[in-house]
Amino acid sequence: MGVNYNKLWKLLIDKEMNKTQLKCAAKISSNAIAKMGKNEPVSIETIVKVCKVLQCDIGDVMEISTKDKGI
């Protein structure tokens, strides 16, 4: 299983916001932004902060892939 944050990047474009602005508004680390950029998991706390800033639900910023990656 893996995560995908493509919905987040599309939402940022729609809201005319960049990653740095999101980082500052949500008070999350550069490391968290970098992990999301690589579709790596981040804490639920981080996702909740992002959702609060963007006024959306978790499903609006990420997807969980159920495809087996051979793990």
C-alpha cells in the first residue's frame, strides 16, 4: 500500500497557494512537505493541519493505493 498526494497539489493550484505558503500556514516542517512530494507517508497530525488550512477533508488531499507493491 502507498499514499498519493496528487489531490493536494491540484488543490493548492486551485487555491493559488504554493508549498511554502502551505508550510507556513499549516505550521508543518519542510521535511513533511518533502515527504508528501515523494508520496511518502506523513503523520495524521500533519494531514489534519493541512486540511484545517485548506478547509477540506482528508480524502480531498490524499489517496491510499491498495495495489500490492510486492511487500
